Amino acid sequence: MLTKSLVQLNMLRQRFLTKFCCREGLGVNPVRSSINGNGITQPAIKHGSDEKASRNSISNGVEVLAVIPARYGSTRFPAKVLAKDTGKFLIQHTYERACQAKLPQKVIIATDDKKVVAAAESFGAECIMTSPDCASGTDRIAEAVADINVDIVVNLQADEPEIDPANIDKVAQLLIDNPDCPMATLAADFQNTAQISDPNIVKVVVTSHESRATSHEPARAIYFSRSIIPYDRGKNGVGPVGNYLRHLGIYAYRKDFLLKITALPQTPLEKIEKLEQLRALENGFDILVGKVKHTCDGIDTPEQYAGFVKRYKKATEQLKMKKENL
């Protein structure tokens, strides 16, 4: 009975802190929570201006916002963002990873359902309701940030709970270092030829093999496709694995460009490939491509989620044993 009361008290306290901190310019950091002597979780409160000043010193004063579009409906895995077999919502895992990135001054969730809003409030995240008619996650983000004063918007996939926070910083840094470019994304090497042939894994070809891994002279995308690109004629399709780049579903936009590109109509290649980033290329805009090592697969099915839950529980148990042995 006492435990139940403490949990209820803690939930009410977290909701109060979230609303109070947002009103007063403070922030609640869900990653650095602590447990007091009574067993109640205590979110660490950080002063908004101090945190903002610290992060602005890293980003040279450029305002960076990370947004996670979280649609409640899903054909292959209904309500997957609220799956909670680990004890945390799937969207919560992604949010907490995003909060570990150094460049974004804030991380918010954009959704079309009050259930997601309620879940976000339960773990202290800011969540913005958007229209259920948004055609894509990018459209949802554009609607969410329309009235927010920000320079760069990073688009994260809600179903990537194992995303590397360094990748978030990497894609934002590409735009910080290249002020004339409107959009950036990331790519990584393939692990095997089977992945290259998979139409569910998007390939990207870029302007220069030598420069694609650098920050100040980044490669630019030539084309994205579900097909095998480049097609190795001498090998009947797939050549050496090192000739291919796997596109990662993370983007950074300048806010004004984000609002502009989402207002444009769908383009022919975008419709054929079902890849919305082609809208930018077809309209003559550059997309910077940075190369990274760490990749993680998004969760599209219950089976993939079960695999994540297994990895998470194993890692949690290993961490527990490590602490016990100290």
C-alpha cells in the first residue's frame, strides 16, 4: 500500500515539475534522475539558461532542436511507440538517448495522439500535438516547429531506441560547419551483400569517396534508392561491399528550409521510390552526407521489438552485475 502511494506521489510530482520547469524556464533531465532515501525518483533540475549557455558554446550559438515524430498508428506493429516490455515506453528509450546528445538545446516529441502525450508527460518529455493528417514524420515536425525560434531541426526516428547520440551531434554539426547548405543526413558502410540487395535498406551514392567522411568538406548526395546503386555491371549487380553506402534515417534541416520543402508538392521520383528526401534533390537542393560507423535498425515489427527487449535486458543485467562487483 505504501509502495503504491509512493509511486502515485512520484508521478504527480514529476508532472508538476515538468509543467513548473517549462513555465519558469527550467528543464527536467530524465537521464540524470536519482533515488532518494524513500525510494522516490528525483529528476535532476537544471537551470535553462545555464544549460542553454553551455550547449550554445558547443554549437557556436546556433540553436539546435531535436524532434521525434511519434505516430500512434502503425500497420505492422500497432501502437509500437508505447510498447513497454522493458519497463519503459519505446519512445522513452529514443527520447533518453536523444537527451544524451550535446548539441540540441532541447528534445521534443511531436505526435498525433493524446495517448502518446500522456506517456511523454509521465517521463517528463515535452510533447506537441499535431494534426492526424500529416502525411509524413517530416510534415509532422514542420508543423510542430512552425512557431519555435530555432536554427537547425534534427529529425529522429521514434522507433530507434538504440540510436547513437553522437550521430545526432554529427548531423547537426554538418549544417553548423556548412552554413550555405540547407539539409544533411548520415550514411554508413554495409556489413554484407545481402543488405545491399534488400529494398527495405536505402542506398545512397555521393559526390566523392575521399571526402564523404569529413565534416568541413562533406560529400553531397547524388541519389537515394531502394535499388542497388551503383549497379556493378561486371558483377551482375552487387560488387565489393566497400563500394556501397547505407543511408541512415536521420536528418538535419535549417528551419526555414524545412518549412519550404514540406510545402512543395511530391515529386515523381519521390513517389516512385517512396523516399521523401528525393523531393529536395529533384528541386535542386543539396543534401550533405556524413559518414558514421555506428548504426542501429529501426523497429518495424513485434519480432524486432522482442530482439531489442532481449538486448536491453541483457545489457541491464550485465551493468547490474558490474556494479555489484565494484
